Amino acid sequence: MPQVTKCHSPALQAQFQLVQVARWGTQKLDSIRGSANLGSNENAFSCSQKQDLRNAPALSTCSQQAGVLRVALSEVQNELHSTKLLLAECLDEAKRQASEFSLQAATLAETQEALQCTKEDLQAMHVTLNATYDQLTATAAASQHWHSLLHLERRKCKPWQRKATGLRERVKELKMVLIPHLRDGFDARMRVLQYRIDDLEKGAAGREETVRKLQENVQTCRRQMRKHQMKALCTSRRLAQTIARHRSAKCALSAISCHTLDRKNGAYSSQFHAIARSLVLVGCARVSVGSVLKLVGAAFGVTVPKCMNWRTVGQVMLEGGLASQIQVTHEIATTDAVTLSSDSTSHRHVDFTSRHVALKSPDGQGHVVRLLGVDSSIDHKASTQVREWKDKLSSLNFMEKLKGVNGDHSSDQLKSFDGLTDWKLNNMYIRLGTQAASQAVQQTGHASPVPALKFPSTLPHDSDSSDPGVIQMFGMQAFEALPKDEQRCLPLIANGLEHPLLLANRDNAAMLRERSGGGPGEVPVTAAEICAVEVSGHGGVKAASLTGAIFNHKDDKKGVHDMHCQYFESIKGHGRSVTFPNTSNIHYQSYCDAAEELLTYLDEYIKLLLQIRYKKEKRNFSHMEENLFNALHDALTLTELAVLVWYAATIGHPYMYYVRGEGTKETSILDLGPLHDRLKVHIQNIVDNPDLLLAEDTYSRMATLDGSDWHIPTAVVAVQQLAKDGQLPHLCTGLIAFFHGALTVWNCLTPEFESGSACATMTATERADAWMPTTNDWNEGALGAYRVRAHQKPTLTLHQYNAEALYRHNNTDAFVSSSCTSMEHQWLMAKACEVDSSGLEAERRKLLKENMECIADERQQKEAEREAVLAKEKTRIDAISLILDNNSLDRLTRVQLDDQLAIHRCQDSSIKVKSHYKNKQEKLAAVKAAVLIVLHSHSSDQSVSVVTPPNDVMSSAPFRSCAVEPDLDLVSRQPEDDIKDEY
């Protein structure tokens, strides 16, 4: 150890003394010094004692010397031990003081930082105060200006105040003097009048009974006189009518016999045919038309020689259909522009297509829409629709006049529009190419209908002027040589295409009810349960659909429609509709109407459901009724219904008034661009400011699209009341979300009206030529009429229905009566007989049957190929062991994970196919989830064996596996696309 030397500097010793006093205190320092002195004394004593021992005579015995030494040594050790303890305490105290000093230093640093921040805040506040002072200065100046203006206004008001003071004094004077005087005089006059009234009442009481009796006698006399006058008037009218009928009877009977009811040359006259068609159109059965005509003739005193049978009536109707086709052909030939529209539906698994053509009215007053027929199709493909259009219209040669196509926004309609556009382009190229080829071959000197083109004087030797490819090539060159405006107009065709309560069905509800009872140790959710949740409907639309199925089912034998009508007759009153909106069939805005009905009479519908329940013997709900009852008590479902009500009130009803309301018959769909722009802006305004609808003082003229009153104000009031009662907690959020989604859909449905589109750049003349109705009601109505007629007359053939529909819809009666001659009528009768005997219905059904067999054979062949693939795949899957160990699963490749998924899908077909998972991690997670389900299902009734995986798959560590037999029936029932994705 280094040697410590004592410092001899007095200044340093004094400073060290002060430090020791400050650190240890005076008393502790004295004790330390005393101990040190004591130690030094002991050392001195020890030295002196040793010296004395050396000098002293030897002790008597060695034991005495050792005892003395032990006592001295013990005392020295005790003193040293106490000194060490004191030094340890001093050292601890020094460490504590050092930690306190470090904490104080840290606190001081934090205090300095806080002071710095406070200084910066004070500077910012100083800047703010300066700005505030400037503002106060400007405000004071403005206040001084307004004070001067106020002083000026007060000076102006002083004369008026003096006048008001004078008027108040005058009013006070009138109240105190004049008014009491007038009141006293008035009271006296009233007392006099009351006395006179009392006297008159006493005198009139006796005369009242006499007057009443006289009045009754007068009324009786008047009634008798009126009765006699009416009898005389009726008698005179009957006499005049009898005389008139008697005078014209002979002439009328002879005219009827000659021109209407007589048979000439073995055929009925044209008037007789017109009467028969009219009877069929008003609903008379074709079998009964002949007997009705005989009764009509007997009523006029004419005997009809023979009764018209049902076959003749059918031929008469075919005559009307042929006449209607001639009428449409004539109108297309005499007009400048036409547009087409179509729509399709299925009836008893057979596709039917309705087609209409719109053109200018023959009299030049507006436009008319003519029905082309309702035809069956072998399929619903766009190519088939285009081919059917060509078969129906190719003979009319009207492609130059085609200006527009109207339909819905389905994919087949869009593809059909493209096909018709290509058809028109090809026809245009052929027409121009024929003209150009004729010009090039003939080399005539007169003016050509197309601009001069640089064609060779003669065609090449290896080309034929009648070759379609050559003609189309010439047509393309001729089209490119035309001016730009004509190039745009020739091929132009306008396109007028326009988490609440879960309501599961009975089976899915049972599965979800079992799941709801799970506890903390429940098994993972199975794919079947997930599928049950996904396919179960919920929300306001589902609730409205359930209500329609209960109270207005499309099947007359189901539901409680009559009970609903009887219940609401007493609530709504006589003369109002008591039928629930028809949500079972396709009808625009039917769910919005259902939402308005439900929320307007919410309590009544709940009471009606309870009545239906307690009327039953077992007093319970059916599953559908229970779902509806729960939905009407669910806040989120009521919120969705309320949003539907707001949408109908602000957008739905006003929009339909614009599109199909009164005075919109001549409105074209091409003119709806500004309406759609205004509609989308209005929806965006509601999204940005929902208080337009949700505010307590909402104003209908600001909220609705057309600025009118609410269409159904009771529904709006009901929604507002529910919101006030707190039953619609998420109305604002739902309203914004629904209107935002509606805006997205409107943008998708109206791309043809955007700026720069073909419709937006059309001129006024082009819009007039391409006139199309604003809705597709013509086609929807034609298809619906066919379904109704097919239900009423199941044996009616399709060409007979088309003849009847065309004659009715196209107003062919007026065309026949004004245009058809006797020779044309004879041609129609002969043609009708030919059509009636041609077997059109048998040919149509044969075509459908052959197409159905062809499709069945193709699908059967595909099914056989698919089963072969499944069998091969099953054989491969059977050779693979099911791995249930997570560590082993982690080492599998993607292909091996696909095999494991295939094994699990054999047991549970609700597990999704492998293509659903994007990467290996998702597949591994899906396999592990399926393994958990397998382990849980096999833990109670199957033993699990331990096998060794192949060496080429993973290490030799054991893993758990169980043999699972794949269910081929479940796999074979999967859709074909899923099978392709899986294998």
C-alpha cells in the first residue's frame, strides 16, 4: 500500500477541518478524534508497557505474563472493532450525501430547462399580447365610429320620442275619460236591447211550432211535385227513343246483315273479324266468341247462320298479328330514325325476350313505341340476342335508321349493344363499299353519292367485285374519305342503358344457436358455421322482404294477406290501400315503400304479429315471424329502414316523378343528363350535411330533389319521432354511408351522360332522331303480361299470344280499318291459315328440346370427365396421411399443404378451396385450424395413431395422423369452377 504522509500546510488543514465539520458534524468529529487519540495512547501505552516489561524483573511465572498480555490484547481488539464500525457509518453517510448532491444537481438542471421553456412561453405570450393590443386598438376605433353613429341616431329619435310621449298622454286621457263614458253608454244600450230580445223570444216561441209544420208541408209538396215531373220526363224520353228506334230499325238491321254478320263466299267479313278480335281483347274466351256473336245478332234481330269456332277465332287473331307486323314495317320504312330496346326474363326455366322499337308517330305528333314480340330464346347470351335481332330485322333493311339502343345495365345488354354497333358498321361499310365498287368498275361520269376516291380503273384480276371482303375494304376507304362530321354521325348509336340483427333461416339458426352456447373452452368456429352466418340475411331490406313474404306472398296459398287487410282497414280507414308493398316481385322502390309502411305503423305491425301468435293453438311464432318480430325491436334494423325512408322521400319519389310522372310521355332518356347531374350533387350535399334531413326543423323543399313536399309525410314524421325517442342511435352514420354508396352506384349507372360521352356530344337533331323512352317499362310490362297470360291460358301458343299482344299494343285496329282493302284482307286470311298450319309452336318447342339435350349432353360429358378427375385425385389423396402435428405441418411445402387441405375438404366441404388462400402462411393457418376441428371431433370416438412421415417430407420425428375417408359425394356436389380451382 502507498504511504500516506501528513499535510503540514495550515491553510489546507483549516479547509479540511471545515469540510469535516460540514460532513460529519462537530460531535461525531470529536468522537473520531477521541478514538484516534485513544488508539495512539494505546499504542504509546503498549510501547511503554513493553519497555517496562523489558526493564522489570521477570515475573514469577509464565502464566501471569500471558494473562496480562491477553487482557491488553483484548482491549486493543475491542477498540479497533469500534473504530471500524464508526468508519463504516461515516462511509455510508458520505455515500448518502453524494447521492443527495447528484439528485439536487439533476433537479437544478430540470429547473433550468423549465425556466427556459417558461421564458419562451412568455415571449410567445408577449407577441400574442402585442397582436391582441393591435386588435383592441382597431376595435376601439371601430367602437368610437359606431358610438358617433349611435349618438346621431339618438338625436334623430328625440323628435319621435316627444311625439310618442304626446300620444301616450292622449291614450291615457282617452282611457281615463272618454272610454269609461262610452262604456257606460254601451252598457245601457245593451240592457235595452236585451229587454227587447227577451220580449221577441217570448213572442216567437209560440209561432215557431206553426212555422215548422208549414215548412214540413211545403217540403212534402215539393218532393211529390219533383217525383211527378221526373216520371213525365222519363216517359217522354222513352217515347222519343222508341219512336227513333222504330224508324231506324229496318235500315240498321239491313246494314248489319249485309256488312257485318252475313257470310260471303264461305268467309266472314272483315267487320265480323274486327268484332271477334275486340271480344278476345276484352277477355272473352275464344271458345265463347261464336256464341257471343250469335247472342249479339239475336239482340239486333239478325240470325247468324253459323257459330264461329275457336280455330277460326285463332286464325282471326293471327290476321291481327300479321297486320301489326305489316304496320310496324310500314312505319319503319316511312320514318327517318328508329331506336331499339329489349329485356329478358325466364318463365318455367325458359328464357323469353321482349323487343320494342321507338319511332316518330305516323301523324307527326310525338313518338310511339311499337312491340315487336315476346320470343323464347335458347339461352341468355349476348351473341344469341344479336342473332335474334338480325333474324327479326334483317329483312327490313333499316340499319341506316338505327340511332339508339335502350336497355338495362346488365352485362348481356352491354355486349348486345356492342354487337349491334358492329352490325351497323358492317352494313355501313357494305353500303359504301358497294357504291364505291360500282363507281370503280363502271367508271361513269356522273356525280357519285360518295366523294371521289382514288380507285383503280379496273379491279385486280384475282378479285371479285361481289366479294364481301373487297366490298368491305372499299367501304372502309370510302368511310375514311368522308368529312369528320359524317364519320361521326353515320355509325352513331346512342346508348341509353341505365351489421344489424342477423335473420337466419331455420337450419342456419339451429346451427348458430348451438354455437351461441359455447364457453371459454369452446372449439374453433367451423367453416359450416361461418357459411351459415354469411348466407343469412340481415338488415332493413331483409326485414322488409320477410314482411312481404308474410303479409303479401306471391303465392296466394301462403301468408296472412287477408288478415293483414282486415286488420288495417279499421286503422287506415275506408278507401285507402291496405295491401302491403309487393316485395316478392321485381318492382322499383318496393323495399323503400315497405320501409315507409313498417315505420309508419310500427306499433300496429308488432300488435298484429302478437295477434297472429296468440291466435294459434300452441301460441308460438313461426321462425319467419319470430325473425320479423325481433327485427322490429332491433335498433340497427330500424335504422336501416329509416335510411330507406329518407332515400325514398328525398331521391326515389322525386326522381320517378321526373322520369315517369305526368307530362313525361315525350321525354327522352337522352335528355336526363342534367337531371342526373343535379341528382348526384343533391346526394353529395346530403352526405356533406346530413342535418338537411336530421335537423329538427328540416324543410322538405330544401331536402327533396324536386323541392316539393314529402311524398308520404307520415313516414317522415314516424322516423323523426323514433329518432327523438332514441331508437335510432346510428341514424346519422347509416344515412351518410347509404347515400355515399348510392352516389357510387349512380356514378356507375350514368357513365353515358358524362361530359365527352357520345350522348353528351349529340346535337339537338341527333337527340330527336335517337328518341328513347325514359324507362324500360315497355319491355318489363310485355314480359309481365306474358307471364300473366300464360298463367291464365296455359295452352295458348307463343305466336298466338304475340298476335294478340301486337294487335292490342300497336293500335292495329285503327291501321286495319283505315288502310286495309278487301284484297289485303283476303291476303291476311290466307296468310293466317298458312301460319296456323305451319307448326310454329311445335318447331319452337323442338328447337328448345334439342338445345336442352345438347346442353345436357355437354354437361354430362363434363360431369364424366370431372368424375374421372375426382376419382384419380381421390386415389392420390387416399395414399396421403393426415398430419396433425403442428411442428410437422410447419415443415411442409406448399404442394403438401394443398394435399392436406384436400384431405380436410373431403371431411368438411365448407372449407374453402386452395386458390382462396394467397400464400403459404394462409394455407398453413387454414390447415392448422382444420386440424383443431379434427382433433376435437375425433377425441371422443376415434383413436389417434402415431406414424412416421416419409423421409423426403421431413425429419424422422414422429407425428400424429389418422386415416380419413374423403366424402366423394360432398366433393362431387361442388361447383365446376371450384373443382377446377382445387385441382
